[in-house]
Amino acid sequence: MPMKASHAPLLLTLALAGCGQPAPGGNGSAGSTTPRYERAKSGNSLLGEATVPVRVGELGPSFAACAGRGASRDPAGAEPVPVRAAPFDEAAEIDRLPRGASFFICQRTHDQRWSGIVYDEGGTASERCGVTAPVPERRNYAGPCAAGWVPTARVRLVSGVPHRLSAEKTAG
């Protein structure tokens, strides 16, 4: 189909519009007039306010409430292990475990990056915490010891936690 003479000025105008300077008010990138998105700077993160309780009894009533025991992995020059209120880097730090601390491992996140632990004062795995015997059902740990989340990369597995059977169960 031949071009009509009346279309020539329109085509010339469109061709020239594609050349030249960027549109005023743009972000400096060719062809875009959309301003660059800048995230508001805020120190408050919702993850920083999150609290995720450590659960015990994850393996059921035939096993100890916390099925493992661990110790802090302390490479030379490493800082104390931070204990967080939830399994996120941004979560509030609620404690720090000293070098050589021991604790009960009660839970892990699905991606295995965080371990939910229970420990007594000074970072020790103590019978007083009440997690070496089975519990009837899964539940959030409610004390008397401290609980929180540590990076699994900073945990060294020590052993399982044996539980004592009551005299009634062993006699029969």
C-alpha cells in the first residue's frame, strides 16, 4: 500500500521525537520518566519485634521433650553465640552464650538454619530445665530455664538426651 503524502509529516515528527534529550523530570535513564523507587529508611522491622517460642515434644511422647544436646561451636576469635527471640537475623537478641556453653536442642526450622534451644543460667544444659523426660504432647517451652534461637552453624551436636523410664514402666 503506497504511503500518502499526508502521512509524511506525521512520520517525520515521530522519527524526530525518538532522538534528542531525555524527558525532563526523569531519573536519567533513557526512555523512562518514572522516578526511581527509594525504600524509606526505617530502623524498625517487623521481624525485629517477632517472638517465636521454642517448642518441646516435637518427636512425640516416646522421646525426651528435647531430643538432642549441643554445645556452642566456638571458632578462634568468634563472638559469643547470640540467642534470638525468633529464628531470624533481624530478631531481637535476648542473650549471648559464653564459650563452651551447653544446651538442649528442642527444635529446628524447616531450612535447618536455626535451632530452638533451652539452657540454664550461664549456658548449661541442666536437669532443672525439665526437658530430658517425655512430655505428653507438643507445646511451647514455658520454663524454668531460658529458651531461644541460635544459628545452627554455631551449634555442635554433643549427644542425644537419654530419658529415664519410671519404675512402673521398667518393672512390667
